[in-house]
Amino acid sequence: MGKYYFLSDSHLGTDAVKNKRLHEQKLVCWLDMAQKDATEIFLVGDIFDFWFEYKSAVSKGFNRLLGKLCEITDRGVPVHFFIGNHDLWTFGYLADEIGLIVHKKPEIFTLNGKQIFIAHGDGLNDDNHSFKFARSLFHSKLMQRIFACIHPSIGLYVGQKWSNHNRRKHDRQSTGFMGEDREPLVLFAKKFIRSQPMDFFIFGHRHILLNLQFAQSSRVIMLGDFIKEFSYAVLDENGVEIVSNGQ
């Protein structure tokens, strides 16, 4: 039996955190802890508040995190990176230079004999038309090529400003758990198991903590965040446990 760690929504670089370096150091400390007994590590989206890879430039900063990830992958521990809605523009750097296994869509894994559906969660069963339109633009190859024509000093500055604006808007509009019959990701999971059984669904995106059994053998895990909750999940032979170190 292996031990698997899951974390999402650290949003490194966000203005919502006063001390960005300390924030990054906390994530590095978490990785130090996890790598001691991890079979695999899953970073489930929005690790960065904004990320864009030019051919010869990437976002400034994050050296401590990227160095730690290199150390872990060099040791042979697989680290999975699921793109979120803030850090989807990765085109090879994180895989080729850092050694991450990058996932640009939801994936199903068999871990400790359990079937596990993993996704950041954005765009799944979301009826917000403005969000769906913006998401389609950001996933557009044409949009990515146009943005890549902007000088990195301008493009990365604009991208970070947009990302912080979007983060503040999310904070104003965010709600807690909407209930089993209204929460979009729970409804997605309920619909999904009609055609394919699944033991666990693991999501980020919503910044809420949830460990919900909604069928006889199916459970939805929402990972919270690594900004306020400093939460993560661990899968071992006993199942999935959510750990929160929030103040």
C-alpha cells in the first residue's frame, strides 16, 4: 500500500498574502514533509496565482518551490501537476525542466486499489456563462499565441494584475458549501458514477474543505486551500484523510 498526498490552491504570488516569501516557504516545508513517505504527490491546480511560459522566460520568483520540486522528482518521487484556471499556460517547462507530470484534463488513477477521479474542478458542471466564455478564451491556442507576442515584462505584469483582480472578485462572490443537492462538483460526481463507478473524486478550485460520502462507496473530497486553511489530503491503507493547519 502506498501513501499519496494531494494539495491545491496555494496561489503563490497572490496579493491576498502579505508575506509572499513566507507563503512559498510554507509550501516548501509541506513538500519536505510529504516527500519523506510519499509514493506520489498530486498538486491539484492553482499552485501559482499566475503562470505563463514564454519560449525563453517564465514568471519571476518561485525559486524555492521549483528547486524543491526538482529535488523531489530527481529522487524518483512522481509529482503530478494539474493545471487550474490560474496556472494553465504551461507549455513544457514544468515537465522538461522541473520533472513534473503535467495534466491538462481530469484523470482517473487506481491508487491502493481505489478508483480515483482527480481534477482541479473549474469548468465541471459550471453554468456561469461568463466564466465558461473566459475559460474557453484562456484555453484557446490562438489566445495563447497572441499573449506570447507580448513582451514578457509587460505580459507577466498584466497577467499577474488580472489574476489578482480575479482572486479578489472570487473572494467577494465566494460561498461556502452549497449543500449536497446544489454544489456543482458534487452534482458532477453524482452524474459521473451513473456510467462509471468511482471510489473517490478529488477536487480543488472551490477553496472549501469537504469529505462527503454521497453513495454507498463514493466520496467527494474538496481540498480547501493553502492560503487560509493550509489544508491537504492523504490517501493510505485507511482511506482518505483531510488535514487542515489553518489558524
